[in-house]
Amino acid sequence: MTETKTRRRAPGMSPEERRAMIIAAAVPLVAEYGAAVTTSRIARAAGIGEATIFRVFADKDELLGACVAEAVRPDHVVREIGSISIDEPLAQRLVDAADALAAHLERMGAVVGSLHASGQLRGQRGADRERPAADDRAESMRQVRDAIAELFEPERGSLRLPPEKLAAMFLGLLFVRPRMAEPAPVETAEIVEVFLHGAIEEAE
């Protein structure tokens, strides 16, 4: 006798989960195409029907605004920095943190820049609602600074300044890095080396 197996449907996503899934698919497309990206293209990337987008977003503007909010959120980069092994030498920890932050800023710049270039951010209801206020930006920076400060903790006893101050100074160097690109690019390892050991080599 053949036993008939009943196929069970996979549990459906909650609106919040579906919203997050759509945003994840949309962010790289918005970075590439800006406001010109279509909801049908986003739907194909997410593996859903286009109508599904409008079950969790009122319109395309709201979706674009949510993509801006996702791009500027510090959650991902904070997790990346938090996953850096403290068994690595401090210099390598800082290089890894700098690379994670650079990737975050590149993604954020690509999304915001693409929309700004098309004039979509000015007067766009969704993006205006989703863009972080000054207090939110300060909180984002605090989270990143605190994550980097943790990387200094194993060496706390030999530090000249508290980890929080060193993290703030290190971030300052990273944020002025684009201005230091002339006459030659400054490598991350070079920034870390000078930050940790100074500009003058000690005589042997």
C-alpha cells in the first residue's frame, strides 16, 4: 500500500519579515539605478510578485525611503566590527574595523548618492520620513565608536588614553582619509601603523 505524503506549506512571512526581505533585495538595485529602478525589477530580485511589494509599502516612495533608512543604519557595520576576533593583533583588528566601516560608508553613499543625483531625495515623502535626524546620526556614530573601543580593551593596561577616546580619534582619521588621497592613496594599514606608533621611527 502506497503511503500518501501530505506536503506542508512553508510558514508565511510576517509583514515585518517580508518588508525586510524586500528592502534587502532593493538596496543594491537602488544603489545601481537610483530612483529609476522599477518595482517590477525589485520584485524579480526578491523572487516575489510585484503586487506583494504594495502589501507592505504604500508606494514606491515609501520603499525608496526605507532603503535610505536601511543604508544609513549602523547595525550591520557594528555587527561586523563586533565579530572581529580579539585574538588578532591590535593592528589587524583596526584594519578590519576600518575596512568594515569603509564598506558601510560606500554602500550608504551609493544609495543616497543615486537618489540625490536624480533629485528624488528633495521633496520625496518616503525618504524625508526615513532619513535620520541629527540625534539619530549621533547615536549611530556612538554605536560605531563603542564597537571600535571594544577592540582596544585587551590592551587597556598599556594604552595612553581610554579606549573610547582612542576610538574617537581613530574614527576622525578614517573620516578625513578621502582628503588625504593626494598625491597618492593612503592605505588602511599605513593609517593604523602611524596611529599606533607615530610618524617618527624610533632609533634602534
